[in-house]
Amino acid sequence: MWKGRFQQQTAALLQSYSQSISFDWRLWRHDIEGSIAHSAALEKAGLLSPQERQAIVDGLQAIGAEIEGGHFQFRAELEDIHMNIESELTRRIGDAGAKLHTARSRNDQVATDIRLYLRAECDSLDALLRDLQAALVELGERYSGVVIPGYTHLQRAQPVFFAHHLLAYVEMLQRDRDRLADCRKRINVLPLGSGAIAGSTILLDRQLVADLLGFPSLTRNSMDAVSDRDFAVELLSGLALVAMHLSRLSEDVILWASSEFHFVTLSDAFTTGSSLMPQKKNPDVAELTRGKTGRVYGNLVSLLTLMKGLPMTYNRDMQEDKEAIFDSVDTVKAALGVFAPMLREATVDEVRCAEAVADANLLATDLADYLVNHGVPFRKAHEVIGRAVARCGVLECSLRELSLAEYQALSPVFGADVHEMLDVSRSMESRQAVGAPSPANVAAELGRWKVLLG
Ligand code: ARG
């Protein structure tokens, strides 16, 4: 394609080193879509006859059908998806095909293709995130009465509804969706018409192209348009956060599925056995998801590093953006896709949860609040209950078994109703502030999400 200037063939070694067709072939649909829109602008500018334009559109659609059917022969010597499609088009339809690249460069072409690709992926990702939110809400509803210990430092802290714990992830995933939707706005801008760097001496109707491709706006600076990939960095950063959230959920699932916790049982269909130990049932989905988070982070850092030293404008380095972008999108989509059905088949061991939540220490803070309600300053109350817990250690009993006399020896404020404070249902009922897990609040949140996701 640059044979005019060169006397020597490209070395075979360079061909294989520089080719991107082995991975950018996946952009074929967007490349064809962009070329069809570009041909409309060329026709409007009088550079293509209606017949030539029709031949281009028909030719591109035929090539698209072949690629889709798996019959198209990609050629590494043609470097990338753009040249593979264009040269095959020209082989088939002749001169009209050779006119297609007028007032266009692969620099604005590839920027357009990636934006079209990422815009579509934002929508798929949003649907998958929403489905995972729905699966979390369904699981919470199925076990809406179950209370488990909430943890800080992985030490038992205070009781929470299992559904409240799941709804925390629903909130995280909503922010992930919001971030992707926001990033999508900056992806959704048309760079085509920027040429290699400085537009073209041929005046094309960029607005027409934008309308045909569904872009609500045009890039305003041709150099910026061909040289930045900040929109892709944003998306990979949004995906890194999705992966972080999935990884933390994975960690919870792994703990919950362990014999030590045994709050949750995963179905056979979403666990694996051991080749050696017959009793094993491993939470591989969650472990793989936690593990894959590393490459999603890595891809973000790769892309940031790739871009940081590039002088304006396009540099071939930027071809290296694609594998990072594709890998993060594929990895996060696969994780979301398997997590939702895994949760839909999970069951909760209500007996084990009840045993765990029977730990009276989970209500130590409730006892401090009891003293506060009787006028004791919180710091003082905290100390008194701390002594009560220590006393339980000495007597080898629980806060429920500590006698009224023992309590009153620690503080005369304790009344005969102190043991009533050590009731989980009462404790849950009294957590009524916005965002706190009272039964009514959690039920309302489950209902709110059902409407929002429904
Ligand atoms: N395959 C290239 C890429 O992905 C397309 C743009 C090539 N442009 C160029 N001037 N060599 O970046």
C-alpha cells in the first residue's frame, strides 16, 4: 500500500512483527460500518458516483458476510483489519474500492473503529452488570430473614441481614454502571474526518458521517482525535473497578463456602472437584475471578504506560492498545457472565448463619448504647462493656450468661432489662437510620432495587 515510495519489499520478519490482524480482525464489523458511512460523505462530495458507492457498500457487505461466516482469508502481509478489508474490496470491485481511502487515514479509521467497538461493549457490559445486580437482589430476597455476623478486620463485628451485605455489592455495581455510562459519553464522539493528523484538503461532511454512525458529536481537533486514547484508559479504569468489586465479592463467596463459615453452598454446576481429594468442592469461579483481576489492572497500567511518552500525534506504539482493551473487556464480561448464574444456584445454610449470629459479643455495642441511653457518656460506656467482655472471658460465659449482679458490679446503671438488649431481632429492629439494616429498611431497599432493575 506504500509501494510508490519504496524499492524493497518489507522484510518477512517485520511483517510478522508489525501485523495486528491476528487480534484486530475483531474490529471488522465496525471497520465496515465506518467505511460505509465514509463512502456516503465521499459521494456527497462528488468523489464517488452513486454506482461506485453502491458497489462499495455491496462489496463491503459481502466481505462482512464472509467474515461472519468464517470463510474470509485474513492475510498477515496486509498488516491490519483496515488494509485486509480495503484491499479485498479493491480486488473485487476495482477502482471504486481504490477510491474508498480518499481523505481518510488509518489513524482516524482505527480511532473510529475502537470507539464504535467500545461503545457497543459499554452496552453489553451494562446489561451484564445489571443482571448481576438482579441476581444479588434475588438471592437477598430468597433469604431475606437471614442475619449473619458483619465483619471488620475479618473479626465478628455486628449483626447484619445477609441481604444487606449483598445489597452493598448492588450499590458498588451501580456506581460501576454509572462510571461506564459516563465514560461512554466521551467514547461516543466521531474522529473520522481527522485524516492522518491535519484533516484533508477535501471537504467532507463530517456531520453526515456522525449521523450515519450514531455519534452525537464530532471531535474538534484533528490532532487530538488521532492521538489520544484517554477514553480507552477511562474504560479500562472503570473495568478495573468492576474487577476489584468482583474480586472482593469472590473473596466473600470463598469464605462463605468454606467449612469454617459454611454460610453458603455453591451448586455442583459452578464448583469443581479435586483430582486427588474426593471430598473437595472448590469455589473456582470466585477464585478465577479474583485471580483475573490482576490482568485487568495490568491492562490499565499497560495502556497508561503505552501512552505516556508519545509525542503528538499518532505513533505506531498505539497499535499495542488493542490487546489490552480486548482482554479487559473479554475478561470482565466473562466474569460477570458466570457470576450471576453461580449466585442464582447458590443456597444459604440458615442454621449455620443462626449459630454464628448467636454470638452475644456481636451485641456488645448495643449494650454500650443501652448505657448511653441511661445517660452514661459513650467513652465510659465502651469501657464498662469492655470490662464485661473481659469478665466473660474469666468466667467462660457469654454476655447473655453474665448475671445482673455482675453487670451491676461494673456499673450501677444496669437495670433488670439488661439481658433484653442481647436479642438479635431487637437489635435489628432498632437500626433504623437511612442506610442501616433494620428489617423495614432492608425490605424497602430490596423493593427499590427490584423496581430499578425490573
Ligand atoms: N493497525 C494500526 C493501529 O492499530 C492502524 C493505524 C496504522 N497507521 C499507521 N500510520 N501505520 O494503530
